[in-house]
Amino acid sequence: MTLEELSNSTLILFIMLASVLVFLMHGGFAMLESGLSRQKNTANILMKNMMTLSLGFLTYFAVGFALMYGASAAGIVGTDGFFLTGFSEYEPLADSIAIDFLFQGMFAATAATIVSGAVAERMKLESYLVVVVVMTALIYPIVGAWKWGGGWLDGLGFYDFAGSTVVHMTGGVAALVGAAILGPRTGKYRPDGSPRAIPGHSMPLVVLGVLLLFFGWFGFNGGSVLALDGPVIAAVLVTTALAGSAGGVAAGFYTKLRYGKFDVGMTGNGILAGLVGITAGADVVNNLGAILVGLIAGVLVAVAVPIVDKKVDDPVGAVSVHGVCGALGTLWVGLFDVESGLVYGGGPDLFLSQLIGVVSVTAFVGLATAGLFLALKATMGLRVSEQEEYDGLDIHEHGVYGYPELALGAQAFPAGVSHEPIGEQAH
């Protein structure tokens, strides 16, 4: 093996490790979403997460990767290369293209799975799977082509290192629009329109999901270096850890000051918010900037969740974590960078580019997702029946309960009488 071959093989191993870590994040999403949902919908949540990864990866292979990284047409979308080829006809580049596809495919599935939690407990599985296909075949790849495919946003100077906008805000905006069109869970809002808290069933699963996502984020951001550059990789891992930690601290103490108690679930969302916030600039924001964006994101998510909850039923806070804090992280690159170490270090031109990126992606994803959900509503339908929602999606969509003992418990309650605990508004 030549030195060049050895170097290439080592790089492939590095990207493989990063891909595996991002893959693990889907286990984190599954645990987080199921823990924040009621137990009668656990199997449905798990099924959606498995299918999002499996179906989304195949769809991205068949269509999405080519649209994202093919030769750009007017800076908007790729138009050639890699459609259903398996990359074999592109030797000798096939190895490097294949491992890059593996890594990028994990990102595509991540953007799609963000929608899953926001539409939990009331959406038909078949309709959700159509959303996965369209997200990974068209919506996410087109946004990715604008930046990572060398498209018009990249030419504008827009900066998004690992996807605060391309991945997270894309998923967050899609989640907001989809959840709004789908409508809230039955019983979510009182007659006067005020929201009720509908508690999830397992805080241990929530925390396990958060920690798995935190762990996988080191591959998400660290692997995005896409090179064996030790100092840069180390810097990215440190800023990632600092921002996530700061987000958790900020959300935890904010809820203590605001509500008198440390909120476990919101602290978890604070960790994720800090991670989303640093993702756009993990390689250019210095350590102080990483801590600051994490602190701001942790408070911002704790403020945004109850605001969104007043109008849109988002059981897991996906809109606030990924959408709101994705925009924050993207704009932060224009405010605080490593070269100057000062706020506004990115300069007005960079900040304007970041703002244009946030607005344009929000508009495109919002319109595309609205069209998709409205089309599904008019054809396949979006929601399960009221009886199916009452009984739980597990038994109706899958013929099995996530927790078999629920089957015995459900028999003790007459039809039409809710046996799910609904507490007062927690936040």
C-alpha cells in the first residue's frame, strides 16, 4: 500500500467512524421522542424512526444525493451523476464518493426525522412515510445543494459548517408547518384555546435520548471537517462540547428561576439547543463564542417552547430546538468568529449572507412542506381517526403495544373516557 493509499484509507476510516456516530443519533431520536410521548404510542414512534432511517437512506441514495451534489444548474439543484449507480462507474473516485455518501445519507435521515416528533401521536404512518421520501429526495437535497453542493448560497458567502440551517432549520421549519396543518392532539387545547400539558411516559428514555444525541454529535460536527486535520477536529469537538453543556446549564437554571424547579425535559432540550446553535460555526467560533451561543440557545429554547405550544402542538419541542436555535446558530457565525474573538467579528457582509440564508431556506422549506402536507391531506389523509388516537397508534397501526401491560390497563376504561393523565400547563 502506498502512502497515498494509506492516507486515503485512514480518511475513509475516520469518516466511517463519524458516520457510525451520526447513525447512533437516530437511536437517540427514537428514545427522546418515545419518552416524550404517551406509552400507547411508543411502538409507533419506534417504527417511524426505524423507517425514517431505512427508507430515507434508500431514497437519498436513489435521488437525493445526485440532486444535492450533481453538477449544479443555476446554483439551485444538481442535475447529473450518481442516480441509482452505486458510484461504481466513477472509479477511481468510487471509494471516496461512497464514504461521503454514507456520511451525507445519515444527515439526510436526520433532517427528516426531526419532523417525526412534531407530528407524534396523531399522524398516519403511511402519510408520514411519504413525507420522509419527499424530504430526503427533494426538500433537504435542494437546500443542501444551495450550500454544500456549491449553489447560490455558497456563492453568496453563506456559511454553515455542519448544518444549523441545512439540516436542523430545514427539519424544524418542516416540523412547524407539518404540525400546524396536521392539527393538535385531541384534548391538547382547552375550550378557551389555552394549551394543556400532555406528559410523556418516560423521563429515563428522554434523558437517554438526549445523551445519545450529544454523543453522536461529536461525529456530526467532528466528521464534518471531512479531513484528517487533527487541530481542526479537536477544536470542533471542544466547541461542540462547550455549547451543548452551556445549553443544558442555561435551560436548567432558567427553569429553576422561572418556575421554581429544575425542569428535566427542558434541560435536555437545552443541551440539544446548544448543540444545534454551534453546528453552523463549530470550526470558526472560538471557545467563548461556543459557550455564549450555548447559553443563549438554552434560554431561547425554554422561552420558545411555550410560545410555540400556544398555537402549534409539538410534543417534543422540535420546532424550538431545531428551527429556532438553528436560525440562532446560523446568524451567530456572522456575529462571533475566531479571527477577531469579538462580537460582530464576522462583519456585516457575512451577517447579511447568513440572514439571507435563514430567510430563503425558511421560505422554501415552508412552502414546499405546506404543499406536501396539504396534498396528503386532500388525498391519503393525514390523521388517524379519533378512536385510533384515543386507543393509541400502537395497536391500530402495528397490532402490538410498546408496553404489553397497557392492553390490560386499557380494558378497565370505557370507550370515550380518557385514561391519559393531562396536567396543567407546565411551562
